[in-house]
Amino acid sequence: MFRLIWTIFLIVFTVTNLGNKLNFNSIGKFRKRIVRGENAQLFEFPFQTELQIRKNGFWGNVCGGVLVTPIKVLTAAHCVVEKMAENARVSVGMLNIYGPPNEYEQTLSVSKINIHENYENRLIRYNPYDLAVLTLATPARLNKNVQPARFAENVEQYYGKRCMMSGWGLTNRDTGTRPNTLQKAQTTMVPNYACADELPEIKTALNDGMYICVYDWIFMVVSKHAGPCGGDSGGPLMCGPNFDQLVGILSLGVVNCTYINSIGKFRKRIVRGENAQLFEFPFQTELQIRNYGFWGNVCGGVLVTPNKVLTAAHCVVEKTAENARVSVGMLNIYGPPNEYEQTLSVSKIYIHENYENRLIRYNPYDLAVLTLATPARLNKNVQPARFAENVEQYYNTRCMMSGWGLTNSDTGTRPNTLQKAQTTMVPNYACANELPEIKTVFNDGMYICVYDWILSKFAGPCNGDSGSPLMCGPNFDQLVGILSLGVVNCTYQRPAMYVNLSVHHDWLSDKL
């Protein structure tokens, strides 16, 4: 049974808007969890503060915070609700909790606590007004390690981008382990619907933009998984190229600082997808190859003109046109054809000239154009796809994949009805970091990388889906890619890679 590794935590807006933590199951190895993060360096987070509360005469570190002016600190309301200013103090310029203070460190009394007036009850699990401002009794002396943070002017620009979180929160709630040195970890700000679907109780707040949702897309690799823990509340989320733009204050983290178990609900794995409807994918085609006198379905494809079909080169390399044919307008593989279906011979196969060897696992020129012997008769279920004019606009948006590929490579199970599944086009670095052997082609934009962040709804193509289209846009009617690499065993969470058609505009114009 394979392991799913993901963490969701929520950040409250600090600009115009303003729980306590998500309860996840925990099984597995945690030796290198990013909840421990890595040690920050002096001068790296000069805006980071640590809030301490006095109880029964003893001071304890309870939450993080962020210096926003020399005399004001921003933190989470739940850290200071029902606390008095005289029992609160803030450390600025601190790097290590224990040991003698560094030369930049200052511990300052709090003179006033302002809790957001809409923060009503600390017992409310999700409160998007979880924000408080602390006024310091004396201004902090600014120096190389004590500087106010800068508020981001446009938070939306950071969706899909890497951001930085920091804090001294627990690295293991069970053992109470707290780091001495300030910890840091990169994570990704994701569209709120990615959380809203999983947290219906706060869907309204998410949809209204009251929260920012972040977690790491690189869920395949344990060592890179990020998540805050107890004691990190109130800490900042910093975005921008230099991680110097304040976008949020941590409100909700991970209760037990671990991962959820892999034994999730997979009854609806998108590798199986769901049945498509007639007229829904009029551009979808099925490529059949004849071997030893028998025709077999081998790959998908997409009709791009009445007599041209686009597919993956590896589906037709070393194949002859007379042994290839294409079905258009088809919905079901088995049984009598529907009234719109046509099976057409192929007269010519054009393989991209830079596709050199089918044995190369990653080949961004995995493209072929098939010329049909007779043009397809266009009807309600047979229509050419439209090429997207601007692929970049679809990053971090939902797209649609389709095909008749295997739903389980171990059993060879193939669906009768065309399958469809939504997925997400993610920035290429999310795949490039995990597949260094093709990092260059990712960075060059040769591939489009897709997979689903909501793992209980994980989407993935399988064997036989190669050559099938990736459609984006509000109506999923814009062709952006052709499937080149799918999921090897149709079960493990791996990204799927589509050839980016916009990169091949000139080649396609010549062949079409």
C-alpha cells in the first residue's frame, strides 16, 4: 500500500482581511520532515518575533509573530485572547531560544493588545479574523537583525509560487520537541479551492479569500514535505523572489506535526476517472494499430482538422500508415458503433524530426501528425479541437484529460466508455525538482506537468492514454498538450507530462 504525503495549513490574510489546527492521522517515517525544517541564518528573518506569555510567574514561548513597525507586532489572535498586556512580551532579533542572547536581540514589554473585533471565540475551530496587533512599550531598536516586514501589495501574484514560513514551533507534538534555532521551510501558495473542497466547513471563508491555503505539491518526496506545528501560530508567510513580502499570519497548522496515512479513500481514483458523455469530447480519437492481422487500440489522439490527427510519436514510431487507423466520434470501445462514429484509414504519418529514439524515456518532441485517407465527416460528436493561444494562463487552473487507457496496469483493465478526469496544470519546477534528468526541458517549457493536489481525488492517466489531449479553459475547450508520459503503474501518485503544443507552433503549422 503506497503512501500519500500531504499537509494543509491555512494562513490568514494580513493585507485587507484578516481554529486551531487540522487533525491528521499519522503513520510512517518522520526522520526528515520539513516540520523540523532547516536552521535559519542570522539576518535571514529580521522581522521574525517570538511571543512569550507569563503564567504563574514563569515566561513561556507560545507563538510566533512578525514586526511590522518598530513598535507594532502582528500575531494570531488565538495566541493572546484573554491575555493581559503585562503578561506578554516579545523577543526580536532572536535566532536561538536557548543560550546567551546575540548582540541584536531585544526582549520588549507589551503595552497594549488589539484583537480583531470579529474574533469572537477562541473555541471556534476556524476563524478568519484570527489576528492581533501588539503595541510594544518601547520601540524596537532597528539593526541588521531587527527590521519590519514589508506587506505585499498584490497577494494573488504569488499563487503557485514558492513562499517561506518560519518559526520555533514544535517539531514533534508527542515528544514536545522544540528546536533551539529558528526553523525555515519553503512551501507553495495554492488556489483556495484546493482546500475548500476538503474543508467544507470553511469553504465560504476560503472562497471569500479570507484565508490563504498553502501546502507542498511535491508530495511524492517525504524529505521535502513542509508543515508548521504547535507554537508556529502567528508566524509569517513571506513570498516574492527574495521571500521579503508579507502575505499572511499562520492561523491553522498541523496538530500532530506528522503526515496523514496512505490508507485513504481511493474508490474514485481519477486513474479510473468517470464516464464521459456523448458530445463531450468530439475531438477525442482512438488510434488502432494492426499486428499479425488484428487491430488493437494502442493510444489516444486528438482531431485538429477534418483530416489531421495529433498523437504521441512513441505510439506510431516504426509503424506504417497502412497498419494504422483512427476512430473518431467514438464513445464506447465495445458494442455497436454509435451514429456519429467513423473509423478512418491513415495515409501518412509525420513524426517530429527531433524524436530520435523511442527508447529515450523523456522526449519533449514526442509528437506525430496522422493524415487521414479521407476527411472525417464533422457532426455533433466529431469536431476539431481548438489550440490554446496562451498556455501560461492555465497554470494553477483545472484542466481535463480523457482517454481509454488502462485503469489498472497489473490486471490490464480497460474501460469500455471514454474516461475523463480533471487535474491541475502546475508550474514546471514542481516536476523539475523531482525529475532532475529532464530538468532542462521542464525549465525550457517543453513539457506541461499536471497532477492533482487533492490526493483523495488524485488524477492520473495510464497506459493507453498516450497521445490523448489535455484541455484547459473555463469550458475545457482549449487544447494545450498531448500526453507523453503518464503513470507507470496507474496507482502511484506521479505527475503526468504533456508535450507543450505552444512550443511546437511552427512545426504544427507546417504539418497541418
